[in-house]
Amino acid sequence: MSIFVYITGFGLFIFIIFLTLLVWSIRSGQMDELDLPAEKVLWEDHRDT
């Protein structure tokens, strides 16, 4: 039964880490630009033809 406690604790720890990283990325503006630069390059090449 103690293995479930360890697995649950580890899962919560990983969840908190990922949640913290998600909040950090949203606050730092990582999610602001919806059009990726790689897509812009493809669109520019498509307009030239």
C-alpha cells in the first residue's frame, strides 16, 4: 500500500512542476504569438509563387 503513496506523491510533484512551468510561460509572453515563425516562412514562400 505504501507504493501508492509514493506514486501519488511523485505524480503530484510532477504536476506542480508542469503547472508552474505553464504559468511561467503564459506570464512571460511565450503564448502571445499565435503564428509561428516557421509558418510565416512557408506563407512568404507561397506568396512568391
